[in-house]
Amino acid sequence: MCPGKMYVAFRDPRTPIVARVLAVAAIAYAVLPLDIAWDIIPIVGQIDDVMILLTPFSFSMNMIPEEVFKSVGLDVPLRREV
């Protein structure tokens, strides 16, 4: 997925606020020096960072309407029923 097109999809007014907040929170966690598991601990420190980045983005992608993806020119991701 193209980061520029994803940015446009998240800026679209049809995208729910919750999806935007989750994406911003994930990026903030990656940028800020706060960690749930310290990166000093081998493997565990990196795994928690990856999980905390991927999980909110996965939920965000499922919340964005298909019309938004199509209008931006992105392929609609596979949807999982929760």
C-alpha cells in the first residue's frame, strides 16, 4: 500500500474518527520513547513494538469504508468479521 494514498484515505471525512485515532496512537507509540517491554530485552522488545503497530492499523483498515479505498485508488483489503 502506498503511504501517500493511505494518508489521503485517513484524511477522508468518511473515515471514522476511531480509525484515525488508532492510527495516530500507533504511530505515536512507535515515535515516542515509551515502551511496554524495553527494547533492551532481546526479541521481546521488538515483538511488542511490531504487535502494537500492526494491531491498531489492522483494526483501522477494517473500519474504513470500501468506497474510501476505491476513491483513493487503493485495493480494498480483505475484511475479517470480528
